[in-house]
Amino acid sequence: MKTYRELDHPAELRIQVSGNTVEHLFVNAAEALADILSPNRYANIASTEHISVESVDRDAALVDLLNELLARSHTERSVFVPGSVTLSSAEGKMTAEAVMRRYLIPAFDQDIKAVTHQDVHIAQKDGTWQTAIVFDI
Amino acid sequence: MANMMMQKTDLKKINDETWEISKGSRADMRVPARIYASEELLEEMLKGRSIGQLINLSTMPGIVGHAVVMPDAHEGYGSPIGGVFATRVSDGVISPGAVGYDINCGVRLLYSDRGIEEMHGMIEPLAHEIMRLVPSGMGHGHKEKMTIVELDEVLEGGVAERHAKGYATGEDVERCEASGKLAWADAKAVSHMAKMRGVDQLGTLGSGNHFLEIQKVDEIFDEDVAHAFGLFKGQVVVMIHTGSRGLGHQIATDYIKIMIGAMREYGIEIPDRELACAPFASAEGQRYFAAMACGANFAWANRQMITWHVRNAWQKIVGDRNLRLLYDVAHNIAKKEGDILVHRKGATRAFPPRHPELPEVYRKTGQPVLIPGSMGTASYVLAGMESGKDAFYSACHGAGRTMSRHEAVRELSIKEVRKGLEDKGIIVKAASSRGLVEEAPQAYKDVDEVVDVVHRAGLAKKVARLVPLAVIKGE
């Protein structure tokens, strides 16, 4: 089941993701990234990875986490499907820690150059946490 | 405020191709904003977010003159695609987002000494051979990876390094913007992750709107300049459009993050996080500039390696290596030009005659300006003009999108797109049907109209119109 909805953008890929909690939104966003890069993946989990990013705030943490996953997807020919994401803040910084399952992939279905900060504003609406994300393709 | 929608009545008409948004239109504007567009193109722009993004550019600290947008503008992230602005080197900012993730995405044009009538039966096998030699798919690099030491040499050496290794001629070096090498590049400013994304990418085309086309010179508008450029009607030429691949994308990602953190310390506030910036003279600003230069050098080396592959294909099919470089120019880059730092994102530099940065061969004509059309449509060669000074000597970079990729896939079929190309006699070599549909000409503005605006506005003058014979695309 898709964890995101595709929105219009003249040149890039814009999606809408949501979650019951902010952490759930992060999980769904990471799942969306993996799904866009490669809906087809080998059945066996290659490894379990712990990934952590530190950012200036929650919106940046989402973008930074996704960009970290994207970079590793490119360099390791893998996609990373989230098990869980934990957010914590201290001294004006937001840390996102994720436990990811890493799957090897034969090829990318869609190339993504970067995850941009465009339109990323995590906010609660109608009982769920939502944001748009624009991928540079 | 950042997404304020403007009406045409909010703009001041300077002439039929030039419109202005006054500095007082929004409280945080530091300079006016200028739009180069026909009335029809302007009305399309006003429906989207590119004008709001242009106004955001006008808020950049240290900005001079106008914030500018080209007639092929469309919504980007941070800066509109087609956006140009300049900041003072002394106390202005540099912004990675205003350069773009694909650092030095750009175009080069190779010209042969053959007319189409001399290439009978050769175009299809040539396209096939080029596709065989040039890895074109997404994430698909070479099986062999460079070492980090070898990559660092490319990052700092650009086309000069490729020349030293035997992959470029002296003329290739001379006729590339900046001789294909920005001297302040420092490989130490590039992250390990960025390098890992680049080690197998040199000589690859990439996906999306990147392409390689075999083209024919269809029309000459300025005989004297065309002759100086080595162009003649019916001539077969090759256009290459690609950039710095994953390496450049990662450099931009890394430094946008750094700048977001740094802005707080410099007390900078901007309306769009994608325009995150730091003072050009700051440590962060200088490190990004050095890293950006690495990305730019990599892109020029990339297009040079593709050129080498194309020349190999040409030799195999046509029997010689007579493909010369007309010019290679970036359309995503920040350059020091005098005492200002010019940011161009989806805009092409267009230096006028007698500009000291031009190679001697183009001092009289002005810089060749290469404008790729959308797939299956015309491309153009123009020449820079002195009258482009108000736009920091800049021109458009293509046709600009009007339809989202999502909508293109929804509305168009691969069958009709292929048929449309084949009906024009265009040979198509594409690894992906979806990529072909997303790049259908129906998804883009009319490049003839866009280039006509550039010509009428005096940003650059038309020299030649090129039409595709074969299109080679990544996935």
C-alpha cells in the first residue's frame, strides 16, 4: 500500500506524506523514497542499519534523513525501508535516529538527484501530521 | 508572503519583452525584479510559482541590479528555473540552492565537416553506436570505478586533466567555458559521500531531461557569425546536455545543509530555505565556492569524456574524427564576473563581443550561446550581445516545462510520443518509455517563441536553428 500521494509539479516530483505521529510521518516518507527509487527489491534483507542525522529543526531533519538514505541508496545500490524513526531535540538541534532494513536492488526505477527543502512544513491537519516533499529528478 | 500571486497589472511593462516588479511590491525586496517574456509567456508564468520565487531572489543580501528571470522560466525550488541574480563579492552572499543540485548542468555542441547528404544511412548506426558507448541510465555508471586520487585530479583539473590524459584536444580546452577548469576548485571541500557518488559516473549521460542529439543545421540567421562559428546549412552536428551527476547533487545537498546551519550565526533570514546562503567571503561561502568549482570541473570533464566516446562512434561509422567543439557552457553555476558573483540557475551566460574571458576565436562574434530545445524540437545557437548587460549577460537555457511529469504520463501515450518523433523522421534511442513520455515536446513551452524573446530583448542574437535527426536519452 502506498504511503504517499503524488502531487503536481512542472518539472520535479512532489508528494504528500502523512502519519499519525511525526515519527510515523518520517517512516512513511522514507518508505515513499524507497518505493519511488525501486518498488522492486530482492526479498532478502541485506542488513539492518542504524542511521542518525542531526539538523536545525524537525523539517530539516526529515530532509536530511531522506538525503542520507538517498546518498546511501546510490552508493550501495540499495533501498532502505524503515523499521522505526525516533526524534529527539536538545540544545536547539533535532536528531532523527532510524533503524532501517537494507535491500539490494537490481536498478533504480526512478532517479532522484536530491530531496529538497521546498514545501517541507510538517504540520498537523485533520488529526494527522502532513507535509509535501519535492524531489529533484 | 513567499507565494504571493501577482497579476499582470501589478507589473510595469518596460517593452514588449521586458516587465518589472518594483522594489516596493513586497516589503523584503532589496531590488526590483525583471521578467523577460512575451505577454503570452508572462501570462503562463503568472499562473505558477516562478514569479513568487523570483521575488524571493530579490531579497538576497548584497544583491545588485535586478533579480531576473528568463522567458523559459518555471517553478523551481528556491530559485525559479531560469533565475539570475548577482551579489557583491565584498559583502554579498553565495547560495548553493540558487546554483542548483546539478552543478554545471550545461550544453556543448560539436560540429562536423559533413552535410546531411553525405551521411546517408549513417545516422541510425551512429546513434546506436553512441548509445552503446555512453552509459546513459540512472544510477548506471561504469563497471570500473575511479580511485579517489584519480577523481580528485578530475575535480581540480577539469578538461585540462582530460587533455593531459589524451581525451581532449587543445581546441577542446580553449573552446570550453573557463577552459573547462575553475582554478579555485579544492577537492578537500568535497565530502567523501559526494566522491563516492562520482567515482563511476565520469562519461555518463544521466536521465530526466539530459540527452544527446545528432542534429542538422536547419536555418542560418546570421551568415557572418555562423561562418565564424564553423556552421553551415545542412551540416550535421552533435549536442550533449548533461551535468555533474550524483557528485554535483551531493555537493549541493551537503552545502545547503551547512548553509542552513550557518545562516543563524550570520543573522541572515531569507523567505525560502532552499535559498540558504552565507556571506561569500565567509569560511562557509568560500568552501562551497571551492566545492562548486569541483562539481563544475567534473561536469566539464564528463561532457569531454562523452565527446571522446562520440568521436569514437563517429570514427567507427563515418570514418574520421572530424568533430570539433563549437563551445561548452554551463547553465547552473555561480561565477565571479568583475566585482559581482552571478548566480545562474537554468540560465546561460551570454558574453558580448570583446569580452576578455572569451577565447580569441569568439572575441569578435560574442560568446556562442547554446539552447537545447525539448525532445524532438529545435535547438538554437545564438551569440552574446552588449545589450544583455542588464541581465548580467544571460539568456535562457531551454524551452521550460509547462506540464508536470505526472500529467505527461497521465495524458500522453508512449505510442503517440514515439509516433510524433518518428513522423518527423527522428530516430529515437531511449532506455525507458516513461522517460520518453515525461520529456515529450507537449510538456514544454515553444522553444521558437522563447528564443525569439531572447533575440528581441537583445539578450543574445539568433545565429542558427538546429533540428534533431536522432535522440539518445537515458531512462
